[in-house]
Amino acid sequence: MSVSFQRHDSIFEEGIITGSVPLLDQSPTHPNEAMKARFCPRIMSGVPEKDGFELLHGVPGTKPNGKYVGKVRFEVENTSYANVDDNLIVPSAQSAPIEGLLELEPYLEQATAHEGKKVPVLVPAIDANTGKRTGTFVLVLQVRALLNGASSSQTSDTLPPASLGLVSVVGLDTLMEDLALAPSLDYDPPSSTSQQLPSATAVEMRRRQVATMGTFLTPRYLQNQADVVRSNVTSALCDRYDKYYNSVISGISPAVAIEDDSHVELFERRSPRPFRPSNSRGDELLAGIGFNVHCQGISIDVLQNGAVTPAAVHYSVTHGAPADHAAGFGFQGVEESPDLGAEASSGARGGLRRLEMKRVEYAKELEDSISGLIRSVGEHFKMRAQVASARQQAGVKMSRHIPPGVPAIAHYRSKAIECAQRLNNLTWNIAARRANCFSQALGIAVTSYLASLSDGSHASKGYASIWQRHGYLVTFEGLLSAVGKELGMIEDASIAVQMLRKVNIVLVSDDVNVSSNNGDSQRVPVAHSPFVNWVHLACVTNGSHSKTQYRLEIGLNPSYYQNRVPEPLKNGAAVRLFPVLFQMGVDIRQWGVNAGRNVSSQIKDKSKGGGLSTSESFGDAQNIPGNEGVGGLINDGDDDDGDEVGTADNEIGFQLNVDGFRKLNAYAHSVNPTVAGSAAASSTPPIFDSSEQIQMQNLPPHPLLVPLSESIKASAGKMEHSVLDHAAASCQKLGGGSTIFCKSGKDRTGMQVTFKEAQFVQRFIDRKDAVSSEEIFAKATTLRIHGNRVPICEKNAGEAMYAFNPLQAQFMPAMLKPPPITTQWKKPET
């Protein structure tokens, strides 16, 4: 005999137990248990907004008490046997099965929160062909109402909206919305009225079909998500908020005390502080804070007739890669989900960009599985049509449910459940990763915006009105190599930078409350700043998931607001960020990626006398001091990852640069329209990506960006530093801000920012863009030796040296080579 459960929200029966039972001539006085099973059906209200599920058509309104549980179906095969000889009995024919149905709703009244009585129940046994009663199923039923330790009065009447959940807040669609899979864990299901329309599109028809198929996330999976996976993430976020907030308040109120770490060197501190050293990358508590972030400026004053006149200023924000280093770049979201199995780990590794591409693949697999399931269900009902006709003539009512043993349906349903759980699990892990990366990137971008705001030259040149209309342009210049863990950092940073487009910044005088729903309690105070008093970040309520927008209010000192903030940025004006990313690896690891071979393997070949086939060579690598053996050749100061080994991608840099150019080109045409590139003289705001406009404009390169366009074309498979050079120059001419990053924000970043400052000084002196490389290199060397980058190295890693060895320096572009006096040949103990 088999026992299965028929839910009111699914056409699929769920197997409970199979076994053997005795056949008795009369009802026993004290029956012995032949089969025993425990299962936990859900009590539904029939209201989708409360349940998260749609009841099957015809079910709503059939239960007077408004509670829907389901039915238990009993089935016994009805087989005839014949004697072949005295020792052998074989089945001779198989008739329709004997069935019994037990509705569970009447027994809810007997249930209590702690104990239910055992009740004997007699269920009529019906011949499925004739509809005649042939016997009775005898069972003992015990019903308990389990509410996970909470009384019914403590449970919520409705499910909280998914738009308030982490997946939606970080701007992710679940990729399940069109399928409307249940339960709608991270998205709000379509309203029930939309599924009752007489005419429907293909998408709506598919939704109706899927709505009859019940849940695609198993109870075990959901329990694991609630108790382990999501609980761990939310606990970490709450703990992080408390500690961040206490750290901030401790700088304002003596009543809040935190651990005193003033005696600890800066590079060894692990408490939430405005400065975070890059060797804390793996610390989960600090994952939301950008590390080694500095706003570096150089100003030029003119001395004439004994009077000093400010003439020019240049700012860059330097930082480590905005990436989730604590989560790592290996396989994501597998170890904590026992229902997923080994299949869940195939390929789901890397940074956000790679993970989100894998998520799209998972969604396609899920859609294909659902299509197969719909086809197999349709074929099953067609096969049942003839049987149903004969049984209906006999007065037997056919069940709308499908038994669990249909092979094709079982295959596709199992595959769909596996795909749905794998997709849901990866989506959650990506959401948590996005939160960490976006938090870092936002702090960096706002630092750049406030630096540009404090630079009076931007206001005097009219850039404030451009920001208000077209957005604040912020260019991220990445110096990471597209291999190993640094490839994962590029992938994280690319998505984090892209998310900044969702941010609108509003400057507020601290004596005005411009937001109707922003109380003082929601503002986060800023300690130790004479100008910035508080900040407040909120999701804009007119969108969710991929349409999520953020509003960041920055409360400024009233005097500073009145005297320093340009008029276009006052009175609640919102400035939307326009972020672009350009990426170019500049060290030996990137050389290895471009050459198409593993760096360590090439060094080993060279040490064996194999030589190199390219025009670039390692030179006399064996004779460079400090290069004994392959290990330790590629250092990055506090780098203990050994990430020159691993997955490489020699296309990602080119792809990101092309995408960055397209966005920057749209911005340039919007800010400074040309006859060839702008159809309208009204100068409409720039289009960032396809989410803002379905049909992207095919704009020719703006005259200002032609050198950048040529550099990108020439950069495929090459280490072309001019991409970053032209991107930075273009951004400056368009009134934007720039940031520079490598893994630690210390060594490669230090070389790049000093090179940019040297260019800035030389261009000011020569009053032209084309300046002498020799003069620039000389000034860059001076800045690298006597400027603030060596002290930043000491502050960040405890060593007043750049962490390059001669081999690394040899492979860097000429403009980024460090002065030998400032480098070290081995990794410091710190």
C-alpha cells in the first residue's frame, strides 16, 4: 500500500510512506500498527498574500472555517493471481486500484498546541473503476498544531514584503519572477486578481500552469536557509551595524565606550575605524568598510610680488579594491545547503561578475526544467483522458492530482526543484556579497564627490549645474591583474561600481529637515568633521529589486552649506552618481595573462634555460637579488594570497574598458553635444545602460574621447597604460572625480596617483596637454620619494617602503616604475 498527501495548492501528490498491511475480515478491536508515518502539512488561509501560495482552481471558499490543509490518499494495488503449478503463483491480471481519501480539515478542532489525541478513523476503500466500496482502511490519526514554539496570537497575519529584504535592497531580481515559482521567498508574487483574467499572455498562462505545481523549495531547504544560511548573514549584519554605530557614537558621546586601541599600531587595528588597513581584508566584521582609503590632493599656488594666490588643485581618492575579500573567491554558497548536493558547486565561483553570469545560467536551466515539466504534465493528463471518461460514466470522480510515481514528471520535477534551490541559494549569497562591496564603493564615491565639492574651481567652472542635470561623473581606475584572486576582485569591483548608478546624493543644511520620513534617530552622526554633521541612506520607495534607487542625504554645517555649496546643489537638489570603470593590469601577473601562460611556469622555464618566445623577457631574472626560487617573487606588501596562480581571463579588461567607454561617451555627448553625436541640442541626461533605455544610442566617439577610444582598441591582449591615462584626463576635463585602486591601495596605486599628479603639475607649468615625459617622470620620482605615499605604506603595512622587488618593477610600464631606493625585495613580517 502507498500513502500520499494531496495539497490544495499543487497538482502533485507527495509520497508519505509505502509498505504492506494485513487484510482482515472484520474491524479489529485492538489493531496493531502495520505502517506509521509523520508528516507536517501547512495550514493555509486561502489568501495568497498571507500564504505565499495560490490554491488550486475551485478550492477557495470550500472550507467553512477558512483553513485549508489537504487530503491523505491511500492506494492498494488490486492484482489477481493464478496457480501455475503446486509451487508457483504468479499475477494473472491487474485491475484498477483500491483507493481511499481522508480530508484533514475536520480533525483540526482536535489539535492543540502541545498534544493531540489519537483518534481511530475508518476510511472507505473504493474501487477506482466502479466507484463501489470494497472495504475499509483502518488507521489511527493524531493531529498536532506546531507553531515552532509560538502561539497563534504571536504569528503575523501577512508575510513581510520581499521589497524590504536583502535581495531587493541590493538591486537584484530573483530571475524567478516571470515563472512565479512558489514560495516567493525573495519577491512579492503577482496579485491573485491578475491570475484570474479571462485572457492572458503567454507569460501569464505559464504562470497559471506553474501556480498549480506547489512549492519548488523543499521544507528541508527552507529550514536550512532560515536556521543556518540566512541567519548567519543577518546576524553578522546586525552585529556589524551595532559595532559600527557604537564606534561612531563613541567619538561624539563619552557615554558610549568602546575598546581602547590607541596603543595599537594602525596597521594592526581590527576595530571599526575610519581608516582600515589593507591587511584586514579577511576580517568579516570590517567587510563593509573600504580599506586604505585616502583623499590625496596636490595644490599649486602662485607667488607673485610677495603674495600667494591659489592657482590649481587636483584630487584623487586612492583605495584598495572594493571587494568581498572575507567571503573569498572560491565556490560560493555550497557548504551550508545540504539539499543542493555536488551539482551546486559546478562553476559557481569567483567574484560578483562571474557569479551573476552563472546565476543567469542557473535560471536558464530552471526555465528549461519547468518547460519539460509542463510538457510531461500535459502528456500525462492526455493519457488519463480515456480512463477518466470511463470512470466518470461509472460515477467515479477523477482526482486532479498526479501520483508521485510517474517517471517523466518525477524527473523534471526533481530537476526543477534542484535548479530552483541552487538559483535561490546563489542569489542570496550574491546579495550578501553585493551588500559588502557596495558599502565600500559608496563610501569611496562619496569621498570623491565631497572632495570635488570642496574644490572651489569646480563650482567656478560651472560643473555643479552639470552634476545636477547629468550626474556626478566618477571614474574608477583599476590596476588589478586579471588572474587568480585579483580577477575576483575585478569582478566584485565592476558590479559594485555599477550599483553606484542607483545612488542620488542630496546636500542638506543641518538646520533643515527636507525628508518627511527621516527622523533624527535614522541619521548617522559623523564624528570629528567640522563640515559634515550626519548622513542618512534610504531606499527610494518607488521601486524594488533591479529598480531599487538610493537616496543619500548628507547633513552639512549650515555655514558651510550657505557659503560653499553651489546654488544648483541646494534646496534638495538630487545629484545622481554616474560611475565608470576602467581597468588595466600593470604588473608581471598581467603580463603572464597576456602571454597566455602561468607566470610561475614561465619563470621555471627560464630558470631551466628554456628562454621566452615573446619580445618581452624577464631579463637576467636569476641574478636579481631576492629572487631565490619561484616562491615570493610576486609580492604586494601584505599579500599572502599567492594569487598569481589560478583562473585567468584575458578578455575581461578589454570588455570592461569598452563598456566604460560607452558610458563615458554617452556622458560626454550629453554634457557637450556635437553635431555628429547628438540628435538634439537640448542635451538630455546620459543613458547609463539598457535598464535606462531599451534601445541604446549608437554614438560615435566624442572628439574629447578619441584618444581614449584608440587606446582601448590597441589594448586587446596588451598592457596598455594609456587607457587609464586618457580616461583620467577625459574625466578631469568633464568635471568629474577619479579614484585609483589596486588590491591594497598602496603600491601600484601609489605609482599611478603620483604619475597623475606629476602630469597635472607639468601641464599647469607648460599650459598644454602634450608635455615632456622626461619632466613628468622626474616629478613623479620626487613625489614617490618625498611625498606622502611612503608614509601611507608605513601607516598601512608597518613598512616605509613600496612592496616591489626588482623583477616586478622590471615588468611595470615605464611611467609606473618605482625609484629603487623606495622598494623592498622581500615581504615584511607584518
